[in-house]
Amino acid sequence: MKLRHNFKNLKVWNKAVDLAVNVYQITNSFPVEEKFGLTSQMRRSSVSIPSNIAEGSARSSSKAMTNCLDISLGESFELETQTIIASRIGLLNQESFDSLNKELDEIQKMIIGFKSSLEANPY
């Protein structure tokens, strides 16, 4: 079976992997009592973004790929919410907050653009 999209060549997938790595690094400094709270939630959300893009690349239709991109987009907004909460309770400093949100904004725009291109040119 030939894949329509090699996810490793997708710029959005690569940026989402970088974001997940950054989330892991940043949450290393969170208190131990957050291990099963925000640390776990933020890591799960961040890993889910590129994972769903990769899963969608194995799908045989644009509609299926678009569905996976919708899930990735939802996870990115979930992560954005978690960063806001982490910032408000003092777990994220302003620099880390700004950095994560800049990355998230770019990835969200890329996912939306990718979805639009698939909807306009289905395979």
C-alpha cells in the first residue's frame, strides 16, 4: 500500500514532534505532585498531536485524514488550555508560556491549512 502522505516529511508533523519534546522538557520542572495532573495531561496532549497526524497519513481517503487532523487540532487546543492553567497557577514562567503558545499557534494554523488543502483537493 502506498501512502498518500509520508508523515515524516510533513512540516506540521515535525513541528508537532518538536512541540512534544519541548513540553516534556518544560514539564520536567513541574512539582512531583503534578506527575498525574497537569504534567501527565500536557504530555499526553502534546504527543497526541503528531501521533494523530501520523495515523491520518496511513488512511486511504482525504476524509479519514481530515478526521485525524480534526483530532490533532482538538488536542492542540486542549494543550493550549492546559498551558493557560499551568501559567495561572505558577507552574509555567512567562517565557515558557509564550514559547509554547507561539508553537501551538503555528501548528494550529498549519493543521487548518492542511485540512483546507485536503478538502479542496481530495485524494
